[in-house]
Amino acid sequence: MAAAQGRLSDGAGGMDEANEGDRDGSRSAPLPFRAAVDALRTARLRPQIEVEPTPAPKRLAPFAYALEATVVDGEQDLADGRLVLLHDPAGHDAWHGTFRLVTLIRAELEPEMAADPLLPEVCWSWLTGALQARGLAYGEPSGTVTRASSHYFGGLAERPANSQIEIRASWTPREGRGGVPDSGAHLASWCDLLAQVAGLPPAGPGDASVVTLPQRRGPQSR
């Protein structure tokens, strides 16, 4: 698979509406949120994944912090995504907690793979499996897996057809001591999912049973 072209700016339940307000976990933010953000900043991730802060959505929760990530192979991008940590100290009925993680992941597929009727279920199982593989407690998972194909005509007819997979999801990380979720572990789990969507081999012996998508499209030059 290759990374979807362009930045992640087409919206994911409000993920487009960004500002700089609490992206740095400022001193005005509650201590649990600041601790969760610090854990995101210091998490150790596999070297093929480049992560950097990005403006967070401004209307989904009182406090938010966002990261963008790209799976790279040399000078080539294989997949990309965004992870947003939301926090509402008053709690949220739909979340059943005070924190929520929201994600958008995209990559290109071979058209034959996109036509596989089981592909959405497989991709969703990768998300839940990545969380379970690290022993993470979570609740209220929801999301969509979307396949899209583009065919070119007229002056664009020379371009090859392309297909894309897109995973949009959210879940509630269980809060630990002091009301702080293990956000660093959730980030590592999310990166496991990104790597799997990109077609990378498992990171370690414990992930040997992971099945990656075959026939990956040639990676996109950066």
C-alpha cells in the first residue's frame, strides 16, 4: 500500500476543525490531561513511523491533543494517519469516561484487494487486535472502514486506476491511577495498526501471527 495523497484534511467527525489551543498540554489543562499528553510525547515507537504534533480539533472536547504519523520506507511513504486525544473533565455520556481517542488512517490498495468483500472486517479486526495484543483495556469502540476507487478519463486517462482504504475509529481508553489512561501504550498500539496497514512485517516475535495485506502497491515517493 502507499500513503494516501495530501494531508489528512477531509474531516473525521470534526477532525478538520483545528486550532492551537491545547495541543501543547498547557499549564491551564487538568493534570490528567497533561500527564496523558506527556506520555504521548515520550512514547518509544518503531523507527519506520514518523510522528509529529499537529493542530487538534477545537469543538470535540474542552481539551485535545493531536498527532500525525507517516509510515516510511527510505524516502517513500507507505501509509499515514492522525490520532487525537480528547479530554472532558466532566465526562461524556457517549464515551463512558473522560478521555477519548479518535483516529483516521489511510493507505492505497491494489484494485483487486479493494474488491475483497472481507477487507472491511479484516481491517476493523486489526484495530481491536492491536489494542488487545498490548493488553489494553478500552470501551465503546466505534468506526467505519471505507473503500474508494478512482478511475481516470479524457485528459487524465493515462493515469492508472487507484483504490484507497480508510479507517476512521474512536474508543475510550480505560483510566488508571489518578484518572490517567495509558496513552503511550495506546499510541504504540495505534502505530502497530499503522504498520500493519502499510504492509510492514511484525515488529517482534510476539506479533508473528499478524497477517498483513498481500500485493502491496508500490510505495509513494515523498
